[in-house]
Amino acid sequence: MTTFDARRGWGTVTDSAGAEFEFHATAIVDGSRRIDPGTNVGFAIVPGHRGRYEARELTVLSGPAGPSGPAGPSGEGSASHHEPA
């Protein structure tokens, strides 16, 4: 699941295990500074502020999942990620 508040420039992504990570608009690789809620993204997890991990290097894998999309009727897509090296 991807959420994003364009006014604040912050969002969250959820990996396939259900862990949630925050990201800033500057972490979006294509420079768009915006990701629509529910968009499936790939991302890297890196150590962040206050001992928490955050998502970086976000890349769009597919647009928001609709009723006939891969996520089913809820419209909530899962995000994938790459573990830090």
C-alpha cells in the first residue's frame, strides 16, 4: 500500500510482509515528487532518523490497483523492496 500527502511531501509504503516505511518526495527516482495512493513501487530500505528505517529510491512498478487490478477489490497494492546491502 502506498500513501502520499502532496502538501507535506511525505508518504508511506508497505512491504509484502506488512512493514510500513516513510519516504519523502525527494526519494522518488523519476523526479516527479508525487506518487498516487495505491501505486505499486519498488524501493530500498535504509537507516533513517531516530533509529527507524525509511524507504528510498522509489520507482513506480505499476499504477494504482483498481477493482480488476492485481490487488483485488480493495484497491490496495503491495509494494516490493530491496534489502540494504
